[in-house]
Amino acid sequence: MENELKNTSDDEAFEMLFTEGDRLTRSVVNKLVSRGERMVFPLWEVIRDEGNWKSNNEDWWAPIHATFILGAIGGKAVITPLIMSLRFSDIFDYEWIYDSLPSIFGCLGPAVLEPLKKIVLDLSNSWFIRSSALEGMAAVTIKHQNFSREVFDFIAQVLRDSYEQRDLRAIAGHILLDFNQKKYQNSLLEFAKEDEERARYDFWEFINFSQDNVLEILNSDKVNLEQYTKDWLNFYNDEEIDKRQERWQEEDKENFLSRRIWRKIKGRIKNIFLVMRFIKKLREEGIS
């Protein structure tokens, strides 16, 4: 494939984002990444076009490729298109994107902190978008520990804000626990206590983390950084491509069986309806 790509123009490689689906190879991605900043605007255009996100064809995958390639290119120029991708991934439910963006943001470094902070503070954003922004901010501190105090103080502020959405507060707490931030133990215990009390009086409430969870984690040196250190380009590894194709084949079989079962059920429902209508007619004739 590498040899074939030597004779492939940038435009032809770019077009593969729309034609190869989830089978796009790492060599194509590497070729586009190597073009650097000159690819940023064309990839941004892919993300900007809502038609790509709504497509039922192979170009449905194009926003994923554009996001992942922009993340690999890096630099300040990719921040705005990636934030747009975050918003659209929430609207159109692109799990591959919103699951990878915290790690991507983390690799962009301190330049992304202020834009992400603005997302968190903008209450017009969904709590889900805001939580991804918080995770991205935390991810930055892995390689830039001198920003840890600023970032985790801000995250703890979200946790303590009783007027804030509870789901977002819970994510803030999980982030502090993932990074084993002992400094915020009292705030974490207070939130956990609230959770336990709410669950005690309301059957539908669940506990995000208990006081015991907080103490167990903070009394250890355990950290859980998997969500913040994913290699999103693994998506293009041959074995991952093969796994996805097997998954689609299995789902096609399941969908086929589901359709057959539904046709049988529908047929029986129709028969029951016809019998009931016949009985009703007999009764009406008997009455008349």
C-alpha cells in the first residue's frame, strides 16, 4: 500500500476519506498527516459540512477521519475545528469521536486550556460536551504538570458548585479520582455523601461514587488515565479494521434474524386482528 501511495496525489488521498469508510488505511492517514497545516482547512471543511454527519453512505466516516487526522497534525490551528467536531459528535452521536477527543485535546497542550474552559463555562452547551472539555483539560496535565493546580482547582470548583448540573459535577469528581487528587478529598467526600443521601430517599437516584470509594482511591497511589491517553490512530491498524468488519457482519446477521422474527410476529398480530374483527362481525350480526 505504501508503494501504491507514492503515485497517489494529495487530492486522491483526501478523496479516500469519503470512499473507504472505516477501512481507510494507516498509510493514507500518515500521508495526509505529513502534509501538516496545509491540510487543516480542507479537513475543517469536512467537519463543517453537516451533510457528512447525516450521511448513510461511506462518507459518514469522513468526520471521524478528519477529526483523527487533525488531532495527529496538532498545533493551535486545529483547536477550533476540533471543538466544532466535539459539538457535532454530541448532536449526531459519534462515539468514536467524543470518546477520543479528551486524549486528542491532551496532546494539543496548554494552548487548548482556555478554549476548553470557555466551553465548560458556557451553559448553553450540553453537560456532555462540557464534561468532555473537562476531561480534555485534565489530559493536558499529564505532559504539562505545571498546569495541574490551575486545571484541577477549576475542576474542583465545578464539583463544589451546587447550582451546576449534577451529571457534570459527577464527571468532575470522577476526573479528580482518576488523577488521584488528594487535595480535594473533602469536596469529594461531601459530594459522595450527598449522593448517598439522595439514593436513600429516591429509588431512581444512583450513587456516582461513595465515600468508601473516595477514601479507598485517595488512600492509595492508584490512577486511572486510560480515558485520557488513548492512541486514536489505532483505529487505522489492520487488526482494528478487521475487528470492525467482523462486527458489522455479525450485526448484519443479527439484524437479518431480527427482521425475520419481526415479520413472523407482525403476521401473527395481523392474524389475531383479523380473527377479532371476524368475531366482532359475528356478534354484530347476532345482535341484529
